[in-house]
Amino acid sequence: MTNDDIHKLVQQHHVEFISLQFTDIAGMLKNVTIPVSNLVDCLDHGVWFDGSALEGPARVAETDMYLIPDRSTFAVAPPDGDAGIATARLICDVHSPDGRPYAGDPRRVLRRAVEEAASMGFVYRLSAEVEFFLFKADGDGRPVLVPNDSVGYFDATNDTYTQFRRQVVKALQAYHIEVNATHHEGAVGQHEIDLQLESGLVAADAVMTMRQVLRSRALRQGMFASFMPKPMTGLPGSGMHVHQSLVDSVTGANLFADANDSYGLSQLAKHFIAGVLAHAPGMLAVLAPLVNSYKRLVPGFEAPVLVSWGRTNRGAFIRVPRVLSDRPQTTRIEVRSPDPSCNPYLAYAVMLKAGLDGIRRELPLPTAAEEDLVTMNARSRIHVPLPMTLGDAIQALQRDEVVADTLGPLIFERFVESRQKEWEEYRQHVSTWELDRYLPIY
Ligand code: GLU
Ligand code: MG
């Protein structure tokens, strides 16, 4: 997309404001709005902002940063809520005043990882299955823990929620985001939207836009879209399974496919899986970053609990979906541990770099685990359990050099610090569960 293309679209849609978007380390979408009269200057020079919004180093001298728009992300927002004021958005990279990419920008972390894959001749392709809950919202737009329906897994209903999902799909199309499918998930009030396969940065941008579109559309209908990994005790949590493959950057051929293998996997794919498994404990804090994430990663709810892989197994860290024999191009692996609260730029970067590490070191693929891992007792098996709490996951992260190197020293330090703080706060909190259980007895 050239500057001319952008100006044409601005005129055609009578765009009045531009929303400049970026993502902080915690994975929250941030925004600076400019009137369209500043667009030319913004495209030429970027826009100043206070870089401490990224939770980077709070040193005053370093907070002057610039948002540099990525022209390819220009999109006119679907006409809605905004009182008829046409708005467009541009996703931005963050640069320091000397013009260099800023190390505290999560999008840069993924950009670097993707560039490294490109230097090896690979394009990283991904698609996310985003699960979420629709709760009721109160008058102030805050969530109330009441699911909005009593429908079950894949139930075909023509209710307001099916319509809502269709509206979301149409709104996403305005941002050039294509959806493969949507359905009702296993728990009451739980839904899933599956995004189309895209290359690295585009795929991560799509997750950010989708979360925002879902949140704002739901609020307009008195609902709250929640990406909290496990909002309700005893019900399934929300995951964000990520399907991924490497394709040849010249021919576009899927490098994970090998029709002669019983799993349909090439040697390259096997090394990639081995790399992801080798770094599974170390990257888990990035894929599942909240205290609450670990209440999802428990047996019995089709969420991964062990460092393993398999075909039919929904309790494995990685699942290899069966593909039609005449469609080897769709060969992929599905990493099941990320949840929708993660920062997709950081999550995609660490998974890619772990896989590349497996390829470089030619790591051998462990035996597939096809037994039912969903309900089994992890300790009774030889498989390595995943970290069971955020505290354990932070410790594993601190020991993993590949993950640390992927994030870079600045983001690594800030990420660990913020996760540790959250974990300590939680560890010291006396919960209602403890009071209910212990106070009447002890
Ligand atoms: N909701 C489950 C999870 O937490 C996944 C269910 C499914 O297999 O789609 O990962
Ligand atoms: Mg699902």
C-alpha cells in the first residue's frame, strides 16, 4: 500500500480520524488518534508519543518514541458506533528518535524472529483458534459473571449469539481479516472464531484487531467479550490454539509435509516440533501469562498438561491434525497451550524461535503420546509435566536462553518483573476458598 493508495481510500471513505495502534508488553492494544490533516506528516515522519506506555524502561531520557505506521495495515474501520465519523487505522512500529526500531516494541520481537526464519528460507504461517466467553455487561460496561446463553458445543441455534458472531466476521473483513469458521464452544456462553492462515506479523496483527472488535461489538449489545483463560470454576477454559507451518519462501511449498510419513510430517517438521517441546516449559509464561492461565491448564478440560505431542490427543501440548491425502499443503501442527490473554507478537515469536532451534540442532522427535492424556494423572507417567503455576513458569522462563534471547534483554526483564509481581501478589492473597475451607475448622 503506497501513500497514494492510502490518500485515495481516505478521500473515498471521507475518513476524518486515524487511529495509530501499537501493543504494549502485556499484550494490550494502545492507541493514539490523529486528525486526518496530520496524516501526510505522520506517513513521512511518524508521530511522537510517550514510549513508557509500552512499559519499557521508565528512564525519562528514553521515553521519547515515534510511532511509524506500517502502511500495509491501513484499513478503514467498518461504519459503526463512532457517531458516523469515518475512522481508519494503521498499526505502527515503534522507533526511537535516532530512527532505530525500539527494543521495547513487541511487534519488533516478532519481526526479528520472522526475518531470521526468512534468512533460512522459511515463511512462518499461522492461524489462531480464539476461544472467548460472552458474559452480560452492566450499565458501565463491566462484566457480570453470567453467561449469555445455555447452548453447548457446536449447537446449531439461530440465536442472537450466532448473529453476533456473523457481525463480528463481517466487521473483521473490513480489516482484511478472513475467518475460517465460528462455532459455539463447550461451555455455556463460550464461543470460538478461527482465523485464516496468514504469515507471521499479519497473523499476530489479526489477533489484536479481533480482540478489539469483539470487545467493542459485544459492549454495544450489552455483552462483555472475555479472553480470561478460566473465568468459571469447573467449566472449560478458553484457549488460543495456534496452527502453524513453515513454507518455502521461494516456491511456497509446505515444508512440514511428507506423504510417506505415517503422521504426514517431514523431517523438518519433526525437528520443529522437538524444538517447541524442548522449550515448552520455558515459553509457557509467554503463551499463558496470567495466574489464571494455570487454572485452565489442568486435566479434564481438553487443555494441555504435559510436554507431549500426538494426533488425536487434546491434552497434548502439540496436536498434529489429520489432513486430506490430496491436500498435503494444509499440513500443520497445532500448539494448544497459548490462551487468548497472551501477547500474540511475543507468543508467535517464541514458538517460531523454539522451532528454529529444533531445526538447527536437529533435535530428535520424542515418541508420540496417543493415550488419553486429558484425564490421566500426570505424575503416574514418564511424560514431563508442564509448569503448574505462573510461579513455576517464570522460573522455567528464566532458565531458557532461547526464549530470553527471542524477547531481547529489555522485554525479557520487564516481562519477568511484571509476571513475578503478579505471582507474588497472588501468592500472598488469602482467598475465599481458603476462608470457606479453613476458618470454620481451624
Ligand atoms: N477449551 C479448550 C482449551 O482450553 C479446548 C477445546 C477444544 O479442543 O477446542 O484449550
Ligand atoms: Mg476450541
